[in-house]
Amino acid sequence: MAKNGNSFISFKTIHKTTISFNRLLLLLLGLFFFSSFSLYGAAVLDGGGLLYGGGAGYMLEAPKGWIFDNESGVADGLHCVMYPKGGSWKGSPIAIYANTFADINVDLEHFVMDDIDATKKSFPKMKYKMGAQFKTNKNLTAITVDFAGNGTRYERVVFVYSNNSVCMVVLTTKEPKTLEKYKNVVFEVIKNIYFMNVEDKTGGKN
């Protein structure tokens, strides 16, 4: 069984260098939500940080002009959200959240299909379009899936695989036109994503 008890370390800013929560619940509620452990504060413009859980960590960065927020959804179990400057996690028409899953013990395509099957089981009218595998700038394997049709949520999900783990980065909105407008923003988050093997402060893997 994949592990996804995430924690978060944020950095004041990560300039463009080398730098679960249950998704079905968000779809069901039609809401945005986030959580984290912060070194420098809750919300940072063009910020970034390390999202980790179960020993698997991924370095992420916000798109240019977006806020990297690691506190707004703590009560909802999310460790990493982003939204355009001037917006908020609950109030923005478009937002991004991320989760990691460790020890998945399947390849990326099987993991993605399991997510699709679970989504369609909960939302039979949900339609999806899965793209071909591609490589990020750091040579990690990724797959993009677009979801639409449950009436409350439209999403572009990028699944990034490394070391028997997956980082799921989700661009989410209530409006199909908004998703179309921002659909490529999610690739800014994962273009320089890279994996880190992370151990918690107690000496074991988190």
C-alpha cells in the first residue's frame, strides 16, 4: 500500500535554478484546500520547498507570479498549495496542490490507472484524457491526465515517478475555461522537480 502522510519544509524563495490526502474528497466537495511545516512563513511569492512523506521527498517550485503556501490547508491534510498572486487557497478560481506517495510497488502507468479507476468509480460520469509519458528537466518520468465531467471540478494532474514513489501535482478549478487558460502552468511546477530520499528527525523514514 502506498504511503502518503506528507510533511513540508518551505524555503523563502527558490529562484528558477535546479531546484494523500484523498484527491477524490476534493472532487466530491468541490473545494480547494492545504498544509505544511514552515521554516519561513506560510505564503511566499515565487517560493518553493520540499514535500515529503514515507521517505520520499520532492522539491517543488511555484510558477512565476504564484504564491507558494504551506499553511492554509493544514486542517484539511494538504502540505503544498499554490495560487496566483492576490488570491487565496479557498478563494482563487484556479489553484494547485501536491501530494507524494511512497512505496507504491507498481510502475507509473499502473499507479495512474489505479487513480483513474478510483475516480471513475466515485464519479461514473467523469471523463479523462491521458497523455503519453514524458521526461522532466531532471529526467523523471511523468504522465499528464485531464479530468472533467463530474460537474464541480476540472483538473489537470501530472504524476511524476521516481524511486518507487509518485508526486501528484494537481491543477484544479471549477470552470473548464479557466483550466484551458492555465493548463500549462502546472508544467512550470514540475519542470525542475527532483527526488530526495528524506528521513524524519526521529531517525526513521518519514
